[in-house]
Amino acid sequence: MRMKRVDIMKVGVIGIGITKFGEIWEQGLRELLLDAQLRALNDAKIDAKQIDSLFTGNMIAGLASGQLHIGAMAAENLNLNKPSVRVEGACASGSLALRQGIAAIESGSADIVMASGVEKMTDISTEQVTTALMGAGDEELEGFNGLTFPGLYALLASAYMKEYGLKREVLAEVSVKNHFHGARNPYAQYQSEITVDTVLNSTMVADPLTLFDCSPITDGAASIILASEKTAKKMGAEVYITGSGLATDTLSLARRKSLLRLDAGINAAQSAYKQAGITAKDVSFAEVHDCFSIAEIYAVEALGLAKQGEAAQLYTSKQTYFDGKKPVNTSGGLKACGHPVAATGIKQAIEATMQLRGEGGKRQVKGATTGVTYNVGGSGGTACVHVFKKMK
């Protein structure tokens, strides 16, 4: 029986735009989004009227800014009356907006789309942000009983460290490496290097995680413009998305089959790899969701960059730096670059595009041809993986 040939998906990246991440006092939610949108249009060298659809990721604007109906805002910013919707999937909202944009192009309903992510988080108190973010967990089983996301990831860290013997000093290397990259990234929230002692001696947040194991509260926006393969080729696109995987798991940790792996991440990665026709060995670099240092360990294993329980070896041998064998989070990750939650997935896509274009500057991965982004919602209830390929 003759097997049916499966064509690899090719959606071109024709424009990228990102704001500075951090405590941005001079811009509100709308202005941040508009800033990123205009930067992307300028990079693509197209007029806004050429965009067929818009998809904008946002998680907490309703609570943090009192603003919902973000889809209409995104279109109004560009004086458009085109289809435009808000997409929400907790901290994976940006990648889900990207995935919706890809689906619109693949379905034939759009030729050029804009996918964005935006959050304005620093205008409210830390307590309010913590409450808003906990909406990504299980409110009845976790939030009602006093758990927060530092607590949830501390449970994952404790389980992993006990099972696999991960040393606290090695876990701290995740943050050290990401700050090293962030110090070389002009749009990162924190642009200074740190040491293992910095991490270990910082304020305890949820044992074993200290302040420097945790991503910060951040404002920021990012936009990416996609086009069909035919249109992208005409426009001279160098980077294409060839795989998109999405998977889910339980909201709560209590209902998980195991605390030693993130099944949603594993399944999303396998789906994206299969669609792109690659394996983990083909990955030149990865941008992953390190909302907490332990999350990067889980991500590296979910992507197949290390076997389960063996990710520590990559960090003790310094192989996850931009000039190592398996570069991870060349942007600085969520830890140093910042984590404006819904913008993170688009930021990852932008970093992947920059690396494949050779625009990584002092953190450029030499000879990069294939990049992977890995974005997580909650403690692993949602995971989205995209494969980016240099085609020129």
C-alpha cells in the first residue's frame, strides 16, 4: 500500500516587532500593543491594510487594566475593520494567538495575519497580580487552599530533586545562564549577570525556589506578521514556521499522572516535530518557558534535548549557553528578559526569528538553522510548541 505524502507546513514570518520589557510607566496597554504592531509593520515593509486577520493574546487586562475586548483594540490601533479576536490560554496566550494565525493562513481564510501578545502588569500590586495569575491554576483545588504559582513549581522542584538528585546549585545555573544572555539582549528587563551565590542567597519565595529562581512582573508587547508560503516567498522571507503543536493536561497538579514530567509539553513537542519532519537532534536552539528555573529543566526534557532526569548534565557542562551544543533561552528567558505573560509566546517567536536571520548580536547562535519555541500555560495545563526553520 502506497503511503500518502504529507507536505510540511510552511508559513512565512515577514515581520517582527517587540517593545522593551520591564516596568514601562510611559505607556499603557493600548500604547504598548500599538508600539509592537507598528514595529512589526515597519519590519515587514507593508501597509496595515494588507493584514487580513489579527489575533492578540492577553491574560489579565480585565483585572489589571479594566480592559477587555482586546481584539477590537488591536484592530482600532491600525484603523482596520478586519477580523480581530483576543486569545487566552494563561501564560501560553501568545503562542495560541500565533497558532490561530497559522490556522487562518492554512485554512485559506487569510493570506497575511498579525499575531500579538500584550500585558500591562505593573500598575497593580504584587498581591493583585498573584491572584490574577493564579487563575491559570485550579481555583478550587489550589487557589482556594492558598497555593500560588511559586508554590506549585516549588512542589515540582521538590519532587524532581528528590527523584533525580538534582543539586540546588545546578538548578541555580538556569538563572545564571539566562541572566548572562539577558545582559546581551537590548529588550530584556534585566541586563546584568549574576552568580550561583546570587540565586542561593536571595530571598526564599517557596522552598526550594528563591527570588532569583522566579520570573518578574513585567510590562511589554510583541507582534509577528505571518504570510502564506507563496506570499512570503515573494516578499523574500528567510524564516518559516514548519510545525505547530498544542496539548493540554489537568489544571491541577493533584490530578497529574506524574509530577516528574509535563505530559502536555511532551505531547506538543512530538506533534510539532512530526509536522515539521524533524527530531530533537535537528534543533539548533530552543526558547522555553522558564517562569521558574525548574520549569526550564522540565522544558528541556519535554523537547527531547535531554532524557528524563538527565537535564542537569547540560547545565553542569555549560552546554545551554548561546555558544554551547544545546543553546536554551538566548533571549534571557522569562527570568531575565521578563514575563509579560501573554507577550511571552510571541517574544519567543521573535527571538527564534532573529536567531535564524542572524540578528542575535552578542548572543547569536552560530550556524542556526532550526529553532523551537516552548510556551506553557499554568503549571502545564497547556503547552504549545512551534518549529522555526531558516529557508534561505
